[in-house]
Amino acid sequence: MKRKDDGVELIEVSSLRIGMFVELDMGWLAHPFPTGSFKLTSASQIETIRGLGLQRVRVNTTKTEPEPVESSLAGLPAVDAQTIARNDAVNQEGLLRQQRAEQLAAQKRSLVVCERRFGETVRQFRKAMELIPSQPKVAATQCQDMVDGIVGEMLSEGESAIRLLSEVAGDKASMHPVNVTIVSLLLGKAMGLNQAELADLGMAAFLHDVGKAQLPDRVRWLEENFSTAEYKLYQEHVAHSVQVGKSMELSNASLMAIAQHHELTDGSGFPSRVKGDSMTRCARILALVNRYDNLCNPSRPAAAMTPHESLSMIFAQQKTRFDTVALSAFIRMMGVYPPGSVVQLVDERYAMVVSVNSARPLKPRLLVHDAGVSRHEALILDLETAPHIGIRRCLKPAALPGPAMDFLAPRQRVSYFFEHVMESRIGALA
């Protein structure tokens, strides 16, 4: 032990024990605990701290409980032994309750952080749209700073999990580019793009539809009943977006991805009908993710497909239109049941996929309908920690029984952000 301050010592992580009062010298986003200073009450807390990669931890000795003296039940009267056993059971139950409370707090905090970041990114898009006409370069700088921050986080935090958000307020015009940006960057990372390439991809994804502001409202979002003239007018948003991107002095890589975000590898896209070998890698990623989000979040909510249906349709009916490498990586990343999918488990319970670790997509995290708890007090089930539980089938939300529908509350619009895997695992309980 090395004395740090009066009443505070630096303790080797290997020497931590229950009863010590720790003070973590790190930001609250860097650890999964509700606060940075607290008394250790469980072995799981100690394991979590060890997983943070710290060598030593500050311990406040004035708030630390004395180390317990070893005692034995041998030789005690039977009644005293029974009393001690009952007390141990009560203490264990209390520890379990506290652990659950800590897990629930970490779970809620992670969601709040994701939703706050999503909202900030939506506001940045709206601000950019206001600035572009008069100060395009200023808007570009602000967008680039935001994209660089997201890319830096994704690259520095190891594995990332795709997180389904609650029903967040916003319109499709501002939510769509945020969804496409986050998922495109996660896919680009999974495909091995470097930091500069991810920055170009992020800017293209964030700004790929800015030209729609120059279109009449009625043709800003593609509809099946468009006339030939309306469809042609809708297609012009690509050229408008490229022109806006040039006024912002975006990189050539970003401009090319914007120009090709509606092109398809079989040559059936628009506006230039180029084929896959003429599309940039960023454009292939952007075209795929843009299509997926438009299927999940069309302009008319009644026409929306579930994430599972959207991914299945792209693979079964449209896979020749998209880059094979990008599509394979996308399916591996999103899993068979992307976040937002409603499922039934092998034990007949109903659940909704809320998070998928892109490195382990077959073991998503689920919000499971439990009549015994409220939705806001339900711990997320991590299938990676529950090998005896599996998914039996995927359902349309309308097929859910009433109580399960009320509990799971499937979203009309699917919104995604990302969270760090370490935090996502804290809330797991089989």
C-alpha cells in the first residue's frame, strides 16, 4: 500500500475486498457504476473494477469497514448456528437486491447516454441545415467535428454494441441521417476502414440527403405511387446534395459517396446507373444502410417493416443489388434479429431485441416481458450469459398478446446509437 492523501491509500486492485470505500479516478462514462465513490458490497463489483484495466485504486480508509475477523460455527449452540445462517441468508438477499439496483442503474444510465447523444446529433443536423445556405464552410466544420468525435469513440473503446433507443421525438428528415451515420460507421469499422476513411464515410452519411431541402415537400420521400415526373424530381435530390457538399468543400471521397448513395451494384440504381465495380467502398456501405433504414422507417409508418423483415428482404430479394462483402458484414454485425425485432423465446416468453454486440451478433440482449415487474424496473437479459435460453421465432408487433404489447411497447420508428460493450454487459441477468 502507498499513502496518497490523508485517509486515502492507493491499493493494488488485486487486494480489494468487500467493505472498502473506493474512489475511482476516471470520468463517469468510463465506468458502469452510478457514482465514482462507493463502498464495495459484492465480488461482482470488484471483478468489474479489475476489468477496467486499473493497476491501483484509491481507497478511503476512514470510510472503509474493518476487515472481518474469521470465526467458526464449530462449537456454537445449534440455535446460534441457525440464527447465523438465517442472518447470512438475509445479508445475501440484501446484497442481491443491491446488485440488482446497481445493474438497473447502469442499464438506465447507458440508455440515457445513448439517447442524449442521439438527440445532440439530431440537433447538430438541424443546425447544419440552417447554416448551410449562408455559411456552408462553418456548417461543414461543425459537422466534421461531430463525426470525428463519434469515429474516435468507436475506434478507442474496443467492441461496440448497436443500441435500440426509446421512442425519441423527431422527424424523419433529421432522424434518418443520424441513424444512417451511426450504422454506416459501425459497418465501416467492422469492414476495416481506417480513421480517415470512416471520417469521409461519416460526413457522406450525415449529409447524403441535404439536397432534399430544395425539393417540394411532396417528393422528398419516395412513395410507390409516384408518377414518372415525381420520381424524376425525387431523383434530383442526389445532384442537389452533391452541389451542397461542394459548397461545404467536402472531401472527394465524401462527395463520391453522396453521388452514389442510390446506385446499386447491378446497375439498376440512379442517377448514373453505375455498377458495383464503379462504386466506391464508402458508397456501397452507404447505399446498403440507407436502404435498410428506409425500409424500417418509411415516410408512412404503416408501411414500415420490422428490422428482421427489412434485413431478410434485402438478403432474400435484393442481395444482387448490394455489394456482397458489405452485405455479408452487415448481416454479421446486425445479427439474425437486429435491434428492434420482436421475438418469442424457446420458453414461450415474448421479448424485444434492444442491443446487439457487433462482435457476437447471435447473442443479443433482450427486454423480456415479465408480468411480475414494471417495464422500467426490468433487467435486460443477455443471451451470452444465458446459454439455456434461445430465440424461437420473430414476430410482427401486432401478433403480440395485449400485456406483452403494452410491456414491450415496440417503436413506430426505429432509432439506433451505439454503446460500449463493457457497459452493456453490466446489466445482464439470466
